Amino acid sequence: SVHRYIIQKRLVMAKQMLSQGTPSSEVYQHCGFGDYSNFYRAFKSEYQISPKDYVARLKESAYREDVVPRRIREQMEK
């Protein structure tokens, strides 16, 4: 439906903003959600992870990439 499409577009924008370090309190407002609880429910429903946990995983994966040299990461992926 059109409503679902709009929500999905808002959530894609929200993921991009979260990955750029924008706080959730700004993200939900900028992406057109009326309040944080609506944003949280939509995000969790779509991605099966909360916005806070999504940011934590991004930071964790960035940390791993910094710690493990690229050459070793490539070997691990094979």
C-alpha cells in the first residue's frame, strides 16, 4: 500500500541518518514520525532490531574493522 511504502522510505532515511551518527531524537522528527514510540515500533517491526541496538551493532562492526587488519578480514571471509 501507499502508506507502507511511505513508512519504508522514512525508515530507509532513518537508517542512513543513524549510521551517520544522528541521534534518534532528531532522526524520528526529521523522518516524519509523530513521536519516538511510533518510530521505534516501525523500525523494530521492519528490521527486527531497535534503533539503539542498530547503532550499537554499527559501532561494533566499525570497531572490528579497525582492529582486524584488512588482509586478515579478507582471509577470514574466504
